[in-house]
Amino acid sequence: MSQAKASALVIGTGAIGQALVAELQSRYASVLALGRSSDPAINFEDEPSIAAAAHWTAGESADAPLRLLLVASGFLHGPAGQPERSLKELQPGYLTHSFLVNAIGPALLMKHFLPLLPRQGPCKAVFLSARVGSIEDNRLGGWYGYRAAKAALNQLVKTASIEQARRNKQATVLALHPGTVDSPLSAPFSKSGLDVRSPAVAAGQIVQVIEALDAADTGSFVDYRGERLPW
């Protein structure tokens, strides 16, 4: 679908984020990208940086309304810690960082960027979540911090979708599970037998699903195949 007079914004400059920018460039008049190292930069520990980035985005999209906001930021492992296998491994630092990147940061993005979406006409805000954030689907346990933070993100998305619908009945706000993508985030946990896709392939699938959804799907949790996931 052509968006010749519209802008798209991808927040998150990891492997998936970069691939999404490339995938969207042939579809939108302007594709903007923001992250920790962009100019302006987004720092989830510094709300003024988010407000400044939103102000910049408003200026950059003045001639081509922002019709797609796609948030591809996320944290699973790193210097702050690793996913927990049991309760005895819970650490305040890891829990705090997981909630900061996976839930608090996206919530602040909602606060500052959702108001940039038009009040009329179709527009979409998509937040990359994770199937392990589904409470109903949890059969294996473990990964306490990541599961809980993504479950929090899902609730934030659901709640924001209700408020956004009051502002624009044609708005779509949803959470999307991208599946297992060949990236630094998933590399240590990509078991044989899983459907591990390249960032480019994953981006194509994600955009295809986004284009197929509309306002009737707002507030939903779907995967990269377009299938609904349980909360």
C-alpha cells in the first residue's frame, strides 16, 4: 500500500529496527528513525529527551502526516543481567532495567508520540512485544523480568488503544510479536528447530501484517503471521 503523502517513524535502531526502516522506505514519503544514538537521541531515563525527539518529529513530518509509529526497542540480556531461570536468580538491577526498556520507555513514547498521529484518517501505532509476555500462554516459567515487563507493555498498549480511539476512531494501536529474529537480542537463545528469520525477512512479514490490520483490530496482540495471541 502506497503512503505517498505520509510519514512513518521507527523507534529502535537494532537489527529489526534498521530492517523495518529499509522495508518502509518504498511505502512512505518519509521514513524517520530514532534511537539511543540518533540525533536527536532518545534516552528512556531522560523524559526531556523523549519530548525533544517528539518535537523534532512533529517538525519533520509537517508536510507528510505521521501515519505509522513503530516501536522496535527492547531488552532481554546484557550488562544489566540475563533472563532468570528461577526465583533465586531474581535481581533488582535486571528487573529495573527490563521494565525501563520494555515498559516504562514505551509508555513515555506513547505519552509524547501518540498525540502526533492525526485526528482524522487511518493511522497506526505498533509496539513490538513478545509472546512470552502472554500470561495465558506461559507454560514453561522462567524469564520473570522479561515476561513481566512485556506483559506490562501489553496492558499499556491495550489501555492506550482505548484512549486513542476516542481521539481518532480510525486509529489502530496494537502489540506485535515479531517471532525469533537473527539478532544480538535473540542469538543466545535461538535453539535449533525454531523459525529463526533474518531481520529483512522478519521486517517484510511485520509490515505485511501491519498493512492488513485496521481500526477494528485496535487493542489486539498479534504475531508476525497476523494471528491473535492470548493476553
